[in-house]
Amino acid sequence: MDNKILEIKNLKALVSETGEEILSGIDLEIGDGETHVIMGPNGGGKSTLVNVIAGRDSYEVSSGSIKFKSKNLLNMNIDERSREGIFLAFQYPSEIPGVRPWQFMKAAVDAKRKANGDPELSVREFSKIYDDNLKKININSDLMKRSLNEGFSGGEKKRNEVFQMMMLEPNLALLDETDSGLDVDALKAVGDAVNNLRDSKRSFLIVTHYQRLLDHIKPDFVHILINGKIAESGNSDLVKKIENDGYESFA
Amino acid sequence: MSYIDHYKKLIEAELKSNKNFYFMRAVAPGADYFIENGFPLKKKGNERWKYLDLRNVTSSNFIKSIYEERMSTDFESVLEKLNSCGINIVEDEILIVGDEDNHLAGRNFIEPEGIGASSPSKTNIGEIANPEEDGFIALNAAVADITSFWIDENFSKKALNIVFAGQSQDERLVTERMCIKILKNTEVTINEIHFDSNFNTLNIPVLEIHLDKDSKLIHNKVILGSEKDMNFNFTRVFQEEGSSYQNNSFCHSPSIGSNDIKVIMSGEGSECDLRGIYFTNNKNQFNTHITVDHLAPNCKSNQFFKGVLSDESKAVFSGKIFVEKGAQKTYATQKDLNLLMSKGAEIDTKPSLEIYADDVECSHGATAGNVDENTLYYMMSRGLKKETATRMLVRGFVDEMINSISDDKIRKFTSNQTELILPNLAFK
């Protein structure tokens, strides 16, 4: 039997401050080990969807439900969701003065381990995993001596997001336009990293504007999100249709 | 009896004791000014103090602390606190202020090679810190306990720790005055550390520092205030040609007080770099008042301060850059960034530039904000609890300042102190 890691039913969400509805009834199921891609025009609600799943509180869920590993996700705080196994690679990662990437990741990894009842990693154990992953994603270790994301180029920030994903080993990774602003080499590195992480226990929900990421990552499903609703779902053939006809044909 | 009458008696008693005979040229103007003007309580036209409520300063008739009281119960614990970050009396030069009348030969301090007491007749007290500049400085001048010494090349590359060990009695006035001359080509570090014990005391320490040609001073200043004490701390620096002055201030607010620094850049090609962090909490009020006077050409100055404010505390930052007509090619910058941890906290940040030269480059900027919600979201999305994330953010904000302290022991000391201070700040 197929296990669903994420089940979204009739999800409606609005911007807390203005009351403007962004998601107008989303239904989406993601099975264990599946990779889903969400495409769609600007303002369609792609980013909102992944941020609502991650728990951002500037959005308010007005109706519907989200279950993650059969648990009600909407009852959990942002940090609980993360420790439960959700990871969001940000479109615009924050720069945090004075906070070192190593220290930040150590705290994050330990928080997750603690929640799972595992002991904290020793500095040596952690450093080994840290250094190995840095090499895999090809981030210069000098860069990581700076404050987190400070003075990082756009591409370096995105690589760092993927690096954090590798460190936290989520069950569901949400990638919010991780490919935008990347040169070809960085795009390939991100694609390779995602492919390396793909296994039966890990699912992906990838928001993108560009078909070129899909040259590296072959999705199982593609959804088109327009006006806060999924207008169409299919396999990667859908991407070709978008290229030929644009989003207008789905509206 | 007004509070001024009280201090008038105190000043007259001091003058009678003739202790300050050699220093009359500073004492007399200080006495006159204070008796006429008192503390700077009037709000009107009083730029330095207008945001603070100084009335508490007059709520007690403080009497001068004496040596026997000053040998506070805390002496050993002070050494212990310093020891925890590596400062100890075996390896380091520690001058415990108030230890004995002659500070430079106290029981814990034997004049090391390269440091010597100035003879009273050669002491330039009051020449850099003008007693008529401010009521606090005036009172200090009028009844000061004076220590005056020079440091020369034989002490280069070393650090002198000056420790103000705190008071052990209520209603005491502490008016230390230090006149320090850094001689030509000398490079030293001075760590000035104030442990304010939790008594109702009025501390007005004044340091006058003269930097000779091509000398370099790194001055780390730590003020650890308490809920009861008041600490109005003044540093006055005079720079000669090619000299360099660096100040790193680390201040945890007393009930009310200030870190007041003025640098007079008198010699061409001199540089000063003033940095600091201030923490305020409860209902404390703390003033950071910085003035840099560019009097000579080709000088470079930098002011960079940060504040972390919580509860219903209030902080003031007023930074002034003054550029004299002939001080061409001046390069001066100023920045003040504040993190407001709670709704009741208040910051008044006030940059001021007064420029009479036409070929200069000056900049200033100030911010005040809460903990950034986007950043918190980002950190929490990695599994960190809100409180952990907030503390890490504040720590990061503070660390940028602490990390620029070059003295390893003081960096460690201030880092440890930050860990002690942060839990007392309300992150709500």
C-alpha cells in the first residue's frame, strides 16, 4: 500500500494582515519517496503553499487540513514541524549577523536529535558530517567562517540551503525556487544533491519557474498552480505543454 | 538645604584637608562650577542629558567614600571573577583602584617597568577633561581621588588592568580621577573594569588620557552596573600626531548612568576607533555620549555602537562629529544599531555633525528595530525553538562587537558576562 507522507485537503489560506485569500482550495497528496514539482504564473500561490506547509504565521489557514505522517500539521509550531521532518529551502534565506553556520547547524541538528530521543552529536562526529556535506555540495569552507549567509552570493545562499537540507535529512523537503539565480554549475550541483538524497523515505515538493531544473531532477508528478488552485496535475509531459502553450491554456 | 549646599560643605572639607593642593588649577574651577550649576538637571538647552531623568542623583546626600570602606568585601571575589577569564595577579598587571591612597604602589600593584607615577607638579589634571564642561566632571574635579602616571615603551605590547572594585556602603560618592600619559611610540592596552556592587552609590570616574606622538592605545572599558548604583563614566582623550586610540566599551546599565567619551584629535594623521555595546533592562537609563573633535587634517575616526534594550529601560545614544575649519581630508563615520526586545523599551538616538571644513568625508546612520520576524521564521524552520532562536540572534548581534576586542582575556570576559546578562533580558 502506498503511504502518503503529506495529505492536503481543501486548503484555504489568507494573508493574516490583509485577509487576502491566496490559496483557494488545494488538494494534494505526496507519497513516500515521490518528487512533485509545482509550476505556475507569478502570484498563483506557489510560495504561499510551501510556506503554509512550513508554518509561517503571516498566513492564516481559514479551512481545510494538512496531515504530515498522518499527524495534524496545523497544530504544530514552525520548529515542531521541522523537527518532525519538514524542511523548507528558502527563496530568500535570511542573513544572520554574528551567527556562525557551524554553530547554527549544530544547534539545529541537536534540536532534532533531542526531539527524536537521540543523544547530541559530539563535536567530532558532527564536524565530520558537516565537512563531508560541504564537500559534496562544493561550498568553500572559508565562506562558512562568516556570519550565516552574510556576504554570500545568491548562488552561495542557495547552495547553503541545500547543504542545510543535507544536514537535517528531512522526510519532506520543500524547495522554494531554489533554482532561480543559479548559474549552470550551481544548478547541476543542486540537482545532483537532490538526486543523491532521493530515496523511499524522502519526498520533495519543488517550486520552480523554469523547466531547466527538470533537466537534472526528474519529477514523478507536476502540478500547475493558478489563482490559488491546482489547475492541472500530470507527469513531466505537462512541462512540455507549458513550454509550448504557456499557463494561459490552463486557466 | 539644597543638595548643592551639601556638596559645598563636602568640597570645602576636601579643600581644607589640602590633599588636592597641587591640583588647585583643576580643583578650583570644578568647585566653582559645581557650586554654581550643580548637576545638569535642567532639560532645556541641555543636549547631553535631556533624555534622562537625573532627579535620582539628588535623592541622597552622598558622602565621599573612604579607603577603609572601599576595601570592599568583594575584593577576593573580584579577583576570582577576573581569574575565570584568565586575568590573574601572577601574570597580569592589575591596579585595583581605591586599594590604597597611592594607587601606583598598592599592595596588589608594584610599578612595573615602563609605568611610573607622575609627580603632582607635572600632572595635567583638568587639561583634557574640562571641569566646566559638565556638572559631573566638575564635581569629580573638586573632590577627586587622583592617580597620575605615564606609560612608556618599556611597557609596550602589554596590558594594564585597572579595576574599580565597587563600594560596600550605601550613599557613597566615588570620584576617581586618572590622568594617564602614553609616551611617544608606545603601544599598550588598558582594560578598565568597573564592578558596581549593589549599593546606592554615585560613581563618577573620569579618565584623562594623553596620547603622545605615534603612540597607540587600545582601551577596553567594561561597566557592569547594578540595580542600585549610578555610574557616570567619563573618558577624555587627547591625541597627538600619528597616534591611534581604540575604545571597546561593554556596558550593562546601572540604575542610571552613562558612558561618555570625548576624543580630541589634535595631531595630524591620528586615528580613533570607538566601538561598544550597551545592555539596558528593568527601568534603567543609560546614556552613550560620544564626541569626536577633528582639529587637525588627515585624521580618521569611527564610531560604531550597538544597544540591546529590554523591559522598560531607556537608552540614549548621542554621537557628535565636529570638524574644525582646518581639518581637511577628515574621514569620519558613525553608526548606532539598536535591538528593542520589548514594547516598553525606548531608544533616543541622535547623531550630530558639525563641519567647518570643505574637503571631508563624513557619514552617519542609526537604526532601531525589533527582532526580525523573517529571520526568526528562518531559524525556527530549522527546528530551533523561538526562545533559542531569539537568544542566538541577540548573541550574534552582540558578538559582532565582542569579536572585535583584540585582548583575548577581555574578549572572553565580556563573552562570559554576555551569557550572564542575556537571561535577565525579557525576550517578549
